[in-house]
Amino acid sequence: MKYLIKKMTKMHCARGPKRCKICEEYSKELKFALLDVAPEEHLEAARPMIEIEIDGEKVFQVYDVIAFFNSLEEAESYANQKMISYEILFQEYP
């Protein structure tokens, strides 16, 4: 698994919605994100992490956001056009 589609808020900075007005605005709306959960190594760069299950074991994995979409259909269409194989994380959908 290299790519996931997950419903989440956009990110702006590491300060988060309690200390950043832009992050606070972003936190009000959920979008569908296409995530690369196996990005190339950049050891000196700070990256967000996500908990995912791989072969029955929960692990924390760094990720990069490829793009945000307004609907699951848009995200799937984009991934299919780019010939990206992905999995969908359904547990977070309202």
C-alpha cells in the first residue's frame, strides 16, 4: 500500500487550529485527501504521521498529501486518471 484516500481537514502549519487562524478556518471543513504513505526519505524534514494497519499491525507512518478533493468520486477519478492504486480509509467518514 502506497496511497490512501482519507477524509480529513486541510493542514496549514504545525501550530494547529488553536494557535493559527488559517488552521482554524481549515479545521471547519473535511475534504478527501489522496495521501502518499510511503514518501521518499527526507530525514531532515518534519512530516505529519498517520496510524494505519499493515498486515494486521498498527503502525505510524509519515505521509505527504498529494491533493485535496471535495468528494470521494473526485479523489477516485483523479487517482484513476493518474493510474494510482489506492485504498480508502472508511472508518473516519461521518
